[in-house]
Amino acid sequence: MKKLINHPQNVPAEFLAGLALAHADILKVCLDPVYVVRVDAPVPGKTGIVSGGGSGHEPMHVGYVGKGMLDAACPGQVFTSPTPDQIEAATRAVNGGAGVLHIVKNYTGDIMNFEMAAELCQERGIEVRAVVINDDVAVEDSLYTAGRRGVGVTVFAEKLCGAAAQRGYDLARVEALCRKVNGNGRSMGMALTSCTVPAAGKPTFELGEDEMEMGIGIHGEPGRERMPLLPAAELTARMAATILADLPFRGGDEVIAMVNGMGGTPLMELYLVYGELERILRGLRIRVARRLVGNYITSLEMAGCSITLLKADDEMRALWDDPVLTPGLQWGI
Amino acid sequence: MAVGKPEVLKWLEVLQQVYAENRQWLTELDSAIGDADHGINMDRGFTAVKAELAAHPPSEIRSVFQSVATALIRHVGGAAGPLYGTFFLRAAAACPRKTEIEAADVVALFQAGIKGIEQRGKAVGGDKTMLDALLPALDAMRKGLENGCSLAAILDAGAVAAHAGMLATVAMQAHKGRASYMGARSIGHQDPGATSSYLLLKAAADTWRS
């Protein structure tokens, strides 16, 4: 294992110390229990937005704390969900009296820890609603699995709900928006290489030189199929086809699109994939109204990419353009 | 025999060693079908339990279990934190306020803990989870109790059943947790949660036999 670290166990605490120093104008890091919070929290009368999950996906979630996005994020150990005491403390810290929305990715551990935290908050009289994001089309959604994983749409949900809360939407309206975003967004990912959890010290899985894992999750958990590496045009077409057929997206739709790196992919390759994607969408008369190309929801040093499409209406487009000031997304300010 | 606070503390001390020794094995099992953190998380959790019990020695058996639950919930994360945390929380609630607990009490608190895991995780037997070790173990322990067996024999029966249940997860397809995302590819791998649950029962059987 080659990583820029001191000791594997200390990675989360030490990277958060750096984050706090680098972005002291935007956020602060609280310890024991650990959470990252907007400098000006709680904002009186504003619906609070809290998310969280394992570390190793940066900039998600801690890099999305700031004005116009998350009020707080709870980072767990690498690829391990945060604990209820962290989530409860963060929720209390951001509650401006208008209640708090939890944006939770659909993983068994995340769901259970957020549920336990919500119970603790409700005992303290804080109104909490939770929306579970489950946009990964690579996973069969059935009674016989844990359901679809929460991936790229989480970034869109945090941006749009954060903007809505900043505009003054109450908890019920922010929750409804979050459900609408989740319902209209779909993602799929693929990996060229594995990733190494610092405390594990070796790659989570092995991929041959000429292989790729189609439908990879963001924790190195295997996808739906291991197959020979395809040219970018073909693999983009394959991922796009699976995503487009699922909602389904239709000619005339407007979308917010994301081509996301997994942490180890050069931007050059991500723009190449984006070019292929927009060409495919234009051919189907689907207009890309807004887009992100870069590393937004990563899997340590994994190489590969994911594609997320969100069918966007006027409300979502307007909220997308609202100002945002976080380490990971900044515009309009 | 009966189990007093020293025996309960001994069990937890052994568990800390067991999860430290098996950290790599559990993590390797989790690499195959999950996210490669189970051994790391269990080791961290029970190390925190040890520290918590040393820093704040509980006065009675029930409060030992409460401290364990809090430490696990705060330090494990993932799915294992809430699940094992709930196990000890429910065990604490089911634990009578006595200085020594009898075989029937021990079975009752395992039963309460395992029911708690069922409720929290919403899994059933055959889903390739911790429950595939715990539910057969509970059955075996209840039978042992009904047949008037000694606590040592009851716990041995539980550990043997948990071991068989753990091995049976190899042939199962996962329906819960991250392994379920693999579909049929989860078949052929032993479930790491069932494995850590077997280790939990095995340690109790080994510790409380005399």
C-alpha cells in the first residue's frame, strides 16, 4: 500500500484537521463525536440539511458543507457509516427550530445508524425527516436485495435541497423535493482498478489488466458483471442505455448530467466520456441543461467513472443555479 | 454454574482478543462479498469496549451490557455497530438485577439480544447474515435448557449450532446487506457477519465452561 498517510487508523481524523484548516471560512470540524458543520450554524428558522456516510468518497459529504448545500456532514471511518451519536450531535447543532432533513444513501449500515439517530433526536423534540437515496441502476431492486445503492444522485440531492432550504422551504417541502430528485435521477458506475482501504492495507478486489467491472459500487463492492475492457464510446453507450431505459428518459427531456471520476481517473478521460455521453443524448433529443464533470463522489484511488442523469424541471434548474459555497462546489457567490 | 460479573467481564476481554486475532480473517471474508471493513470495525469496537469498561467499571452485570452497547454503537459504525449494539442493549434490558445469573437467564438474554438484531436489521434466516449463525444457536440453547442441560452444555450446543450455521452461509445467496448487491455471485463465500457471531458464542462457551 502506497498512500500519503501517517498511520492507517488516523486517516479520518487527520484529513478532517486539514479540511478545517483549509476551509475555516466555510466550515468547522467538531470532535467527540465527529461532525463537520457550517460556520454559521444553526441558521434560525432554516430547515437543516444533514448527510453523512463513510469517508473515502470526498468531496462527498464533508466537502459539501457550506452555504447553499449541507449544514452538517457526519464522516464515518473509511467506507463505514457514521454512528448515531455523531448524527444526533450534528442534527442538534444545525437545528434552527425548523426541523432537519437527513439525506441517507441506501446502505444497510447507513440506514440503521440514521434511524437510531432520528429516534434519539425525536426524543429530544427535534423534528427529523429522512429521505433515502437509491439511484444505482446496476443493482436489481427487489425484495431479495438490500435495494439499489445510493450514489451520484446524492450530490444532486444535497445541492438542490441545500438551495431550497436556503430559499426558505420548510421541512415538508424540502423532503418532497428530495424525493422528487431521487425519483427522477439514475446512475451507473464502472471500475478500471480496485481501491485500497487504508486500514485493510491491500486492494479490495483484483481486476486483470484487460478487465473492467461494470456496475461497480462506491466501496469497491463488485458490480453486475466483469468483462473485457471496451473503448470509451462503447462503454459510455452501454451505461447510458441502462440508465436511460430505467426511468425512462425520453426525447424532449432536459437533464442535469454528471460524469464522475472514482478518484483515480484523469479529467482528460472524464471529459472524453462526457463528450460521448452528450453526443448520445443529443441523438435522442435529450438536452443537457447543466452538468458536472470531475471527481464528486469517489471511491478512494479507484479508476473508473460513473454517469448520473437527473430529469430536471424548472424548479430543479433554478435551484441548481442558486449560489453555493462549499469546498466541493462553488458558484454564484 | 452461574455467571457473575467477573465471568461477564472475562467474556468481553476474550472477545477483544478474539476479534483482534481474527481481524484479518473477517476483513478478508468481507472483501470477497462486502466492503472489506468488518474485522477492522469489530476490532475497533471491542477495543473501545475494553477501554470503556476500564475507565468506568460498571457496578452490575446489566450495566456491563449497557456500557458494551454504548461503546459498540459509538465506535463500530457500519451495520455491525447498530446490530451488535442492539444485541447488548436488549441483553441488558433482559438481564435480571442479580449478582449471578443462571442458565435460564443467560438463554433469555441471548434470546432478547438476537430478537433485537432481527428487528433492527429486518433480516430473516437464510438471508446470509449474522442471523444464520445466531438463530440456530438460539434454538440449540433453548433445547438444551428445556432438557435440563448445564450452562456449559447449553453454550457448547449454541456454539456448535452457530458454527454449522456459519458454514451453511457459504451456499446461500445474500438477500440483505452489501453482499446482496452481488446476487448469485455471493454464493460460495462465507458470511463475515455470521462468522463474527459464531466467534461471539464460541467465546462465551469457552469462557463460561467451569
